[in-house]
Amino acid sequence: MLRKAHYLSLDVVVGAVISHIMVARLPDGHRPVGWATTLLLAICVFVIYAVDRLYDVHKSLTTNSEMTIRHRFHAENRLVLRQVLLGLVAVCAILLFWLPKSVILFGTGLALFSGAYVWGVSRLGVSNSKLAWKEPAVTLAYTVGVWGSSWAQKPTIGWSEIGLGVLFLFIVFQNLLLFSVMESYEFPDTAYNLATILGFDRSDVVLRTITVVVTVLALVIFFMADDRFAQRAAVIEGMMSAVLYLIQRYPNRFLTDERYRWIGDGIFWLPVLIL
């Protein structure tokens, strides 16, 4: 059951929710969290991941290309998943009645951006160099969804929150680029992603640079922020980047049984330590 939940990216959904709750409670850790926004975020993250995988499955079945275990799972259960997705879309429509106007406007803008991204990617070939923009686009959409859905409900946003949001953006990109590198190690003959486009040496430099930048900025926020919750959030985000660096430093230990995915996605659970 745990493995099936992992294939469905439910661990990613939980990580997004936990990170969102941390953002909602900034700066002092005592702000109320809007249940409708949090639930809608969880559903949207699941739907986006599932639709993306089902689209990949459709392409693989059309071209008779090889699928990963995760995609084979979605292929075997695609009829049930489609029904589940339709039901979740209906739930999302109902939840709109509990959202403030600012969140609805924000969500509309993010949905248009995400739709344009999906449309653009669907028109690219599997070896198109423009796929190098996939990781940055996903990084932006995920970060904006987690942080923006909370910020849209706040009257003011302090500098420490903005700094933590920038750190989170770096960490999400570090996560996605690291996954590209690890996938290239796993499937050296078929993988085509940002890591293969940049090259392993350049990707390694980028990942190390991100780790240094996140560590330095986290320390700056920790020592200069006025409230303890923001300081703790800075420590958590520094830990998140450090875990990703360990995976990058010792890739062979994390390739077995996709450990890098379990742990790499699991870092977004770390904010639960301060909630």
C-alpha cells in the first residue's frame, strides 16, 4: 500500500500540504490556516501529477515505448484514475464557495499558467531541447501554488517570508534537477531531461551552488529575522537542501529501489517538525 501511495505521488501531496501550512502560519507560527485552501491545494497537486502521468501513459501506449514502473501502475489503473479525477474536479468546484475572492483570482492566474505549460510541453518531441525549461516551469508553478495560495490571503508579507519563499524556490529546483540527474543514471540510454542537456558536470556545479546559496541565505534569515517561527523555518529549509546534497554526493546509495525519490520527496515533510 505504501508503494502504491508513492506511485500515486501521495507523498508529494502530503509534502505540499505540510509546506503550505508552514507558510500559512508565518511569521509568528500562530496564524489560522484556511481548511478549504489547504484541501484544494492537496487535490490540485494530486490531479496535476495524475494527469501528467496518464498523458505520458497515453503517449507510451500510442508509440509502444517502454514505461517505468510508476507509469505502468498508472496504465493498469487508468480507468479507475480517470473516474477519481472527475470526482475530484467536482469537489474542487464545490470548494470554490469557501474560498476568499483573492485566492480565486490567484488560482485562476495559476491555472492559466499551468494550462499553457501543459499545452506547450504536449507539443514538444521527447528529445526537444526546449524541454530544458520543464524543470524551471514546474519549480515556479509548484512554489507559487504552495506559497502564493497563502500569501493571497495575507494583508502584508514581511521580508523574512519573501526570503523563505526564495529559498523554497531554490530547493524545489534543486530537487527537480537532482531527480533529472538520478534518472539519467538509472536510464542512461533513454533519459532526456535538463541534466542530460546541461551535462553531468555542469549539473553538479549548479546543484552545489544552490546548496551553498540556500545555506548562506538560511543563516542570514536565522540571525536577522525578528520572530522564532521564521528562524525555525530557515533551519528547516537549510536541512531540506542539505538532504538533497547528500543524495547528490552519494548517488549510488540512493539509486537502489528509487530511494532518492522517497527521500527527495520526503524532505517536504520536514516542516512538520515546527508545526
